[in-house]
Amino acid sequence: MINILDEKTISKIAAGEIIENPAAIVKELIENSIDAQATSITVEIKGTATEGISVRDNGTGIESEDIDKAFLRHATSKMAQFDDLNYLKSLGFRGEALASIASIATVELLTKTKDSVTGSRTLVQHGDIVAQNKIGVPVGTTFYITDIFEHTPVRKKFLKAESVELHRIVDMVKKIALGTPHCAFKLIKNSRILFQSSTSTSLKDHVYSILGNMVAQMNYIEKDFDHYSVKAFFSDNTLYRSQRTEQYLFINGRYIWNVELARLIEKAYRSSIPLDRYPCFVIYLTIDPKLIDINIHPQKNEVKFSNGPMLMQSIRDLAEVSLATTKTFISSHIPS
Ligand code: ADP
Ligand code: MG
């Protein structure tokens, strides 16, 4: 027999693809805050990572008449038709995150726009709005997420130890902060600050404030191409890691993992750093949205380029130029 699943079941299944762990909740909520032009975002964990997460921003807020819609699947203010993806400036576009989070956790939303007199509070349980009232709050939006995976026990069972889930959150906030210099971030757990970044006008100051001293061993290089521009920091031949832990690529502000590009850049370093070691880089690629397809991965952290090989080669060339200008003489690396 073939069953047609009800909406609630469909939501929970769909949520599994986007909301794998508490860090994914943090990612989706922060991305919404960035899309809402926030310049300050505070993430707070109360208790363990599945007990309570809140994300507060000073962005545009949500209009009262839009609040109910925001929790529906495929409800978004960021696109109206498929072609809009060609002009996409926002991090979100599928309108699935809030519906997914609401289907696996309890959600409380406080929000106010600059033009509304009062703010509003909305409580969502099991995907349904169960309470809504007016409330005095500053302009912006705060989401409180509790009972995470409480009603999806299988999903909860697959979570890793608390320390691992927490590390994922810290890592996620750090990555997003690195890619978003115009916004200040704060991550707090039980009143302790785990991560903090401020807004910076200089990219170098920004990268330095997040990655710290290692940036002194990195070289900044930038270049404009026809349909894209690259601003990048590449490690010199004295800075490397045993894993690909310090390789960051941001495409139009979005953190992207692209192993092909990583391998290509690593080739440029092959004769300059020890075997089995990985160079560090932070690459900011600004590209016409028409030339990338971001819609190939549920969590949107992979892309397809329409002119991949040429683009990647041009970034590899930059790495090579950077390395050549910064190379310091290390006798132990000279092949015998
Ligand atoms: P998407 O980000 O793909 O549009 P979401 O489910 O994440 O979908 O959010 C649905 C909608 O709710 C967004 O399109 C936006 O209009 C609104 N929204 C969500 N979070 C915020 C926020 N922090 N500030 C302002 N609006 C928000
Ligand atoms: Mg979103």
C-alpha cells in the first residue's frame, strides 16, 4: 500500500535534512538575522545545547501580519520565483528553516519592526502557533528554541556528546563571523562568553581578530576578474596544519566547502611545505549569482560553478603568486 504522508510527518522528515544538530539551528537562525540586516547577533546557550538556544538580533524584525506565514514550509520573503535565484543576495531562499526548527523543537519568537508601535510574542509547539500576544521589545528579533529533538527521539539519539555538539556551535559561529565583517557576534553559554567578534571596516583587522596570530604568517592578495573578484589570505611556507582545519572559502558571504579547490591550492604548496600538511587560507569570492548554483545541497554549503575549472585555476594562481612573494628559506624543506 502506498501512503500519502500528512504535513506534520513530511515536515519532520524534511527537517532531518536541514536540522541535523543544534549547530544547524544556530546556523539557520544567524543566517536569517544576517539577511535581516542585523549588525549585532547574540547566540546564547542555556543548559545543554539541546535544552535551550536563543538568537537575538537588531535586524529589521518581522511584520505582525507575516509572523504566521514565516513558520509555514516554503514561506520566504527572499524570492518569489525560481529565476530569482539568479539575483540572490540573501543567505536563505527556500523558506524551510523556521518550519523545520518548529517541527522538532519549541519556538518562542519576539520581534518588532521599526514602524510598529509594539512588538509581539509568538509561541510555537509541534509546528503550531499556540499563543500570540503584544509585548514591548526593542526593534529586532529573538528566537528562543527549547526541547530540541524532544519529540524526535531517534534524531536525539544520533547526537554526539555535549562537548562535540558545543564545539560544532562554536565552530559554526566563528565561521559565519569570519564571513560577515559588517556584523558583531557574541556566543554565550551559561553567562560565559565562548566567542566574540566586532564589526571591522578592514578585512585584515577582521580576520586577525578571529584567527589571531596565525594571520601574521598569511599574505593578503586581491584581484578582480570579469565576473568575480577575489580577496584572499594565504599562509606562507611556515604555516600549515595536519588537517584541513584552517581553510575557509566564502562565496558572496556564505561559507562553502569545496574540496576540489582545496586540493588545487594544496598542489601549489606541494614543494614548499612538508608532506601530509595542509596550507591555511581564507578566501572571499564575490561572484555574479548567475554563475553559481547554490541549490544543490540541503544545508547550502556546496556550490556548482558555471565556469568552475577556470575560476579555480585563477584562485590557485593567486595562491602561487602569494606563496612566491612570502616564501622564507627553511633549510629542512630543501629536498636532498
Ligand atoms: P528563508 O530564510 O529561506 O526565507 P526561513 O524559514 O529561514 O526561510 O525564514 C522564513 C522567513 O521569516 C524569512 O524569509 C524572513 O522573512 C522571516 N525571518 C526569519 N527570521 C528572521 C529574522 N531574524 N529577522 C527578520 N525576518 C526573519
Ligand atoms: Mg532562513
